[in-house]
Amino acid sequence: MPENLPLTKRGDSVNRPDDDPDALILEGWAQGFMVGALVIMTAITIANMRRRVLLHKLILAELILGMFHGTWLFAHKPVYGWYLSTTAIGLNISWSLHNVIAWMKNKPFLGKKVSLFYIGTVILVQPYWVLEIYANFTYFNRINDIFLKTRPLETLFRDPWWIYTTCSLFWVIKSQYDFTLVELVRESPRFGIMLLSMCLSIAFLIVDLLSVVRVFEGTLPIGVNPFWKLAFVFKCLCDAVILDDFKTALDRLRDYWLVKNGAMDQLGSFEHRQSRRPRSGPREAHINLSNGSIRRPDPAAAIEGRTSYSLQHSRTFSNSASTPMLPESGIKDRDRYLEEV
């Protein structure tokens, strides 16, 4: 095994940056930020996730798998190389899992062919990640420098699906829903946080790529790159802040927005139109005990009764309902209504 390799990325050493205080501080801050953020998001996910929902379990697994790669700074020789490359396996799995989660969240808006192409290409790039795991191990254990060739390709095999998902979501909001982005963020700050996190994650992905191709050479300590950690944290935040798929979250928010901006008036107009038609008053079902017959109520009266009931009992809301009703104090109860949006 060679003692020294011409490893241009980290100079003459692939060990902890003990000889460079700036690199040690920057790497320590980046790892602490990543682990701390993932721990908090894991706790929030556990508190909000629902049983038997596969999507929620995958998000939890994504957070846990990526967490341990933010602790390799504590390792020293001879454990350092083994520990770093081993925790990188979980991180690479977490990155692929993130694309699967993005597909599941965006799937309701995708056509069948686009959906199959999306998840099919995610599966097709997995051999690259097997090679990346091998290259990471051999590089940090001073066997060969394949990692120097595979590392610049990470963005190509990791991020196109996430960029597409982000652009797709913005387009869907603009083209298929009645509210603007400003109204969306105003009514659901949680959704606004998710959209902002999407944009920040893509911004840091671009900066990470520029750093890998040495655009910032001489600016940052050699071998230290905090940008992919920042991008990863904001990606995970997008998954954890809203656990459900995008369509479920947007439909729930749209229902609230419609009720707040006139759906109640439309229901009132419907009742007024019904009242203009000749009709008899509401009749209850009548049971004739003498012959055991039951007389059904008038259908028109039943329709009127259901409309009146909906207006008088608008506090009742079910997640399976397509158009929920809000009470007169709906504005005050907005946070409770949008607790999952």
C-alpha cells in the first residue's frame, strides 16, 4: 500500500485537518450544524408522523441515515478512514432516499409516463452510488484516488430530480391553484418555509458544485466543503416541515382559502336558489306501527336539510372531506385547521 498519493484535493493528507485551525473550525461548525438540525427535525418528524404511512417512515429514515456522517471529526487514526467511509454509506443512501421521497410527494401531479421515467432514472443511477461508496473508502484509507474523479459527478447523479421537483411544484401552484405565492405563504407560513428551503437547497447545491470544480480555490481551507451539508439540511427541512405529499397539503390549504374567500357565500346562494322553488316544509320520517310501514321524507326536503346542516355545523371537518366548512371564527382557528399544512 503506498504511503503517499498525489491527492490534489487535500494536499498530502486525507486525515483530520488538525494542522489547519481554520479548516478544523469550519468543518466542526458545518458538522455540528448538520447534526443539530437533523436531530431537531427527527424529533419533530416523530411527533407529527402518522402510523402506517410509508412516506412519513421514509422521511424519518432519511434523517437518521444522514445524521452519523456529521460525527467523523471525532475519529482519529486508525479509525478515522474507516469511520468516515462507513458513515458515508448511510449518507449516500439518504440522498437516494430523498429522491424517492420527492417522487412520492410530487407523484399526484405527474403523468404516468413522467412518473415512471422519474423513478426509473433514480433506480438506474444507483450503480454510481455503489462506485462512490467504494471510491470514498479507498480514498480516505489511502488506497487509490478514484474519489477525485467521482466526486465532481455527485451533483449530476443526485440533484436533477430535486431541481425538477422544485420547478414542478412552483409551476403547479401557479397554474392549478387559485391563490398566488404571496397568499399561499400568508395563509400557511409552513408552506412558505418549505418553498424557501427548496430555493436555498438549490442555491447551496450550485455553490457546492463550484467549490468542487475549484472556483473558490484559495478561498476555503483545502479539503473542507460545508456547502453540501447546508444543501442537505434544507432538503431534509423540505421533507420534514410538511410530511404529506404536495397535493394533499395544497388541496387542504385550497379548501380553507376557498371557504375564507367566498365558498360560504356560494353555499348561501345555493340555499337561496333552492328556497325560490315551490316546496313543502321539511318532513320527518313517519312510522306507521299498525302496518309496519315507513314513509321516506321528501327528497327536496332532504337536500334542504343537508344544506342547512352543513351551514349550521361547519365546525365539523374531516381529512377525507373534499371541501371542509369553517366556523364564523374561522380566521382565529386557522392555525388549528392548517396544522398539517
